[in-house]
Amino acid sequence: FYLSLGLSRRWLNLQEYQSKMLMQESGVTVQRFYVADNAPDALQAARKLNAKEIVLKAQILAGGRGKGTFDSGLKGGVHLTKDPSVVGELANKMLGYSLTTKQTPKDGVKVKTVMVAEALDINRETYFAILMDRACNGPVMVGSPQGGMDIEEVAEKTPELIFKEVIDIFEGVQDDQALRMAANLGFKGPLERQAADQIKRLYDLFLKVDATQVEVNPFGETPEGQVVCFDAKINFDDNAEFRQKSVFAMDDMSESDPTETEAAKWDLKYIGLDGNIACFVNGAGLAMATCDIIDLHGGKPANFLDLGGGVKERQVYEAFKLLTADPKVEAILVNIFGGIVNCAIIANGITKACRELELKVPLVVRLEGGYSTGGAITTTLHLPICTVCLFFTP
């Protein structure tokens, strides 16, 4: 659900070059590349590559870069050239300018870095991924000889071209599994063994960085007989942040929504929406239901704010600061079920926030249930500031 609305700060999203750096460190074959944040360095990188053809890619956290447009007038966030001398000129029209694609906000995203890479010809494109699968209680390899396109479309139209291999989490990828997958992907002769080796290295990366998914599309072969990972998408288990500090330190906060970033500091899950009724709820399921109910009755939610469990009074206060800072908010709905939070903490946080922040918009509070060491909670809210409805079941 979070991904359907937009990216929350808690979901780590790396730039393309960062994912390829992690792959390189695990011995996975990728194109040679450099990263630059200014035009002279980009030009120097292009000359240093000494490649037949060079690809220059703007680095932003959005797809569709190739068909995007810059406010500098440059068309396309991905450019191919055989002349290294033009890389500096192209980079000069990318860096510091906003790139707009089908996945960015309407004003685009400012480009701060570019990747200068060796462009390789691709003889054949395949698809390969490793992901965690609840049904299998562990990791699964998924592959298709039809790469370079939407894998969901392949699965729908030609399901016989989707191959799966369940991985024993204790044993890891076995040689026969890797070779079988390589053969199913259509690699032949020496390329089959080479592809199998890359598959095993990708699984090593999957474990090493606590990934929930490593997707390579295309996983291709070149005319020179080399198996290369031409692109990569890596999703990470956010619960493993404590032991993946170097990976999570790569998180580029400059493209994140400032409100979502501030919310994450207080362990709040916040996603801004276009409505005018702020939603302050505990639990993703209840939050979704609350948004739906508002919409059903003709209203529009201004946000999705999930407080979660184990909440502290300060978090409630900070949540209200975020909600009241949104100029679109004309009312606030608090919908709390006390099964996983102490309603007294919520009540105290609300009263503190309302008094100190001088709340000016209508507030509706529903607190139901609750827990404490002594049993049911009987908390009363006294808010002399605006229209308040309180439904509380001790």
C-alpha cells in the first residue's frame, strides 16, 4: 500500500550507480562506469573509459529517464555517443537542472550526479531476479528468456516462459540449480556456465546486503561472449538497517518529501495526499480503512499517517506538528484502536499538542479500547479550542 501512494522514507531506494557499486563488490559483472557531479569530471571520465561508445545517464530515483525532458531544454536523461568530447556539454545541460519523467512530480527532480558508463551491445536480453517468497518460506529465483520488458506482461501472455527455482536458505544456490536456470534463460555453451556463476554471485549479494529482492533486467549477453548485468533494482529489508549501516548511509534524502523525512525521524509512517482531512491512525489496515471511509462519504484524505505500536507521547506531539503544518488541512481525524497502543499516551499527546500548537482546525478523536498495567484506561480529553467529538470505550 505504501508503494501505491508513494515512497516512504523507511523504504531505502538507491541510485542506479549505487546498486551497481554493490554488485561490483560481490563480483557481479556490470559495465565499467564513473560518477560525476560536474561537467569537467564527466568529460574526464568519458576519456578515461576509452570505450567505443559511451552512455551518459542522469541519476534520479525515477524510471523513464530516457524519455524525460530537462528544464534546460535537453531532451532525454540517457544519451549515447561515440565522441567523448560531447559528454561534458551534455552533462552541463543535465547537472543542476530538473528532469521530468512519467514517474517524477510535475516540476521534475533536480539532477545532482550523472553516471558515465561504457555502452555495450546486447545480443540477447533475459530477465533474472531473486526475491523472498512467503509461500516458499524463503528466497526464490525467477527467470525468463524474455528480458528487457515488463515481466508481468510476460507472465500474463506467455507463462510457460517464466521459470522458478526455490532456494534452500540453509544450503544456498546449488550448482545444478544455477546451471538449470542459466539453460532455461537460453544461455548456451560457455555462456551457460558464465551465467550460472553470475547467478550464484547475485545470490551472495542478496544475502550480504539483507535484500528482499535483487532484479536484473536485462540480464544479457554481448557479441563478445560476456554475460553482463545491464541494470539492477535492489530492495532491502529495513529491519536489517542496524547491520547494514554502510548501505543505508547511501540513502539520498534530497529527493525525499521533507515531511516524510521528518516523520521518519520519529518512526512515523507518513504519506502526503491531495485532500483536506488529515488522518492520524495506528496500524496500516485501520489507516487504509479510515482513508476509504472518508472518501466514501465525499471527503478527501490529506495524508496517510500510521502511528504504529509502542508509541510515545512525543511522537503524538510531533505527528500533530506535521499535520498542522500542511496548509491544505482543514480538519483532523484521529482514529485509534487501543489494542497495540496505550490510549492514555495518545490522549496526553493530543492535549499537549493542541495547547502548545494552538490548533485552529476542527478535531475529531475516536479512542477505542486501550490497555494499561491496571486494566482498562479511563482518560478524558479537555480541549477548549475547537469542535471535538470523542468516542471512547474503556
